[in-house]
Amino acid sequence: MGDRVGTGIAGLDQMLEGGVPAGHIVAVIGSCGTGKTTLALQYLAAGLKQGEKGIFISLEEDEAAIMQTSKSYGWDIEPQIASKNMAVFKIEPSEAKVALARIKTDLPNLIKSMGAKRLVLDSVSLLNMLSTDEAEKRSILFALCQQIKGAGATALLTAEARPENPTASRDGLVEYVADGVIVLSYVVPGSGGDVQLSIRVMKMRRTKHSRAIKPYNLTSSGMEVLSASQVF
Ligand SMILES: Nc1ncnc2c1ncn2[C@@H]1O[C@H](COP(=O)(O)OP(=O)(O)OP(=O)(O)O)[C@@H](O)[C@H]1O
Ligand SMILES: [Mg+2]
């Protein structure tokens, strides 16, 4: 079965035979507010808890906001950043082209020199705005994944969902490049009442994963997947 990297979310690990296979690149697709950044931070926090270093590359929130968000869930990453167990990089979308070139040359070394086991890129959708050419986008994404893999990290790439098809990413690319796809979505009950958040594993290479759609909650201690319950 190979080594598994725990996500920090017990119910999700149960759906994945214990976690994400080490070395995989997993896309987390969801529409706005479904908890992509939360899941990504929870994943890094779980690593830090067991002494695994992590890198968070953000194209959305800056370092201060990420520290705040993380702290609000009870994961204080500030000391971890200070002691170099974690690194946060904010890429301004306006500088993304330069940043991407730098990522290409520096990321493998950074992962190796830090000894980072986990990496997050939040979000890949903004990275894809770099180009309008499908083939170029695909090759940018593919090269990035190769670099992460070559350096031996297990990565989560968040991606915005397509409005007309919430189980696909906005560009429809990352799900093909990634080894795994986790989809966060919501169901609006016909009878009214609260929106129900739901999670499913669409693909996870080399894993006999659950195909069930499970409800989850966003709580003050992060994402909680109710693996014993059914959405439908
Ligand atoms: N302390 C908390 N307790 C409970 N729920 C929270 C808490 N903090 C945030 N949330 C919920 O999490 C949601 C935001 O989650 P998150 O930022 O991870 O989503 P996202 O998918 O990354 O969103 P975006 O598309 O904007 O990047 C909030 O809208 C709120 O519903
Ligand atoms: Mg987010």
C-alpha cells in the first residue's frame, strides 16, 4: 500500500485507506468558501504536529492573513515559521510570471534544503491566469508537478470549481495532471434549511478509496468529515 500522508482530517483519511499516498499531488477542487484553504492549512498543521516541515505558496492571502486564519483554527504557525519548520510564500498575481520562473529554479532546492515533506499551492487557478493558451497552461502545470515530485514532497493544489460544473476545476486541467482529486461542494436542500457541505474523492491513484459523498462541517477547529453519515 505504500506510505500514507495523513491529511489531519480523520474522516477524510478513512476515505483514503489512511491518507494520501506519499509523493502524490492532489487537487482540491471547490467553489468559494467550501474550505479549500482550511483543508490545506489543516494538512500542513498535521504535518508540523509530527515534525514534518511544510511550504505554503499562496496566490491569494498574504502571510499575515494565513497566520491569522491558521491561528483562528487553533494552529499557531507563527513559531513554526520562526523556527523554519514552515515557510509561506506570497506570490502577487501581477508578478506571477517572474515568480513562476523562480519557482521553477528554486522550488526543488527549497524543498530539499528545508527538508519539506508537505507542500501547498493555493490556488492553482490564479496561476493558470498566466496564459490563455491551453497547451502552455498544461505544460506549466505539468512542469510544476514534476518539480514537486522530483523533490519528494506530497502536495495539495487547491483549485476553484467551474460554476456550471462544481466537480471540475475552472480550467479543467489540474484534475488530469494530479494523482488525486478531492471535490468539496455543497447541496442546497430542496426543502430549505442549511446548505450541506459534502466531500468526495474523485480519484486517488494507487488507492482503493471510498466513492461515497460524505458531509463535512467547518468548525472552529477546522474541517470535520462525518465519515459515518451519508449525504443522500
Ligand atoms: N472559526 C471558524 N469556525 C467555523 N467556520 C469557519 C471558521 N473560520 C472559517 N469558517 C468557515 O470557513 C469558510 C472559509 O473557508 P476557506 O477560506 O477555507 O474556503 P476557501 O474554499 O478557501 O474559500 P475561497 O474560495 O474564498 O478561497 C468560511 O466562509 C466559514 O464558513
Ligand atoms: Mg481559499
